[in-house]
Amino acid sequence: MKITLSPTRGDRPLTLTRSGDILTINGEVFDFSALPEGATLPRTAVSCDWLAGDVTRIDGVLHLGLTLPHGANAPKITRFPEALTITADGPITLPPYDAETVA
């Protein structure tokens, strides 16, 4: 699975978990297993506010874009994230939502 992140200021962090072609986004399950090779699922066909573009399958790999919310003091790695290549099932590590504050 290849995920491109589109950062935007938001009040709620994003959580992702992968299980094969199933992506759980903030607790909501999206099953892309029916998408055949070379096909594109338009963003408008998926009821998901986090989806930032179409979903495609290229060479057996799902490609999709997601909005990455971040806090007001998000670090550069969050504001300018690299695409993620996900090969294992489980929780997906995302860039930090906001800069850590020292007490």
C-alpha cells in the first residue's frame, strides 16, 4: 500500500491501521480488496472525508492519498511528509501531529 499524505491544519489527529487491502481510518473500515488491477476508484465514490484523491491499484499495490491533519506547531516532517510505503499489517506510524512541548 502506498499512501501520499496531504497535510492540513486540523483539530483531530489521524489514526490508521492496515489489514491487507483493508484500511481503518480513525476507527472506520474501508475495504479496497474488490478493486482490480489497473482500476481506479474515484474519490467521490468513497464516503470518507480523509481521502484526498482517487484509489488505484498498480502492480498489485493500492495507491491512495489521505489528508494528514496537524497541530499549530507541527514539525517540518509533518508539514512536508514523504509518501508512506506500507508492507505489513497493523497500526501505521504517521508523522507527529504537533511538536512536543517541554514542561
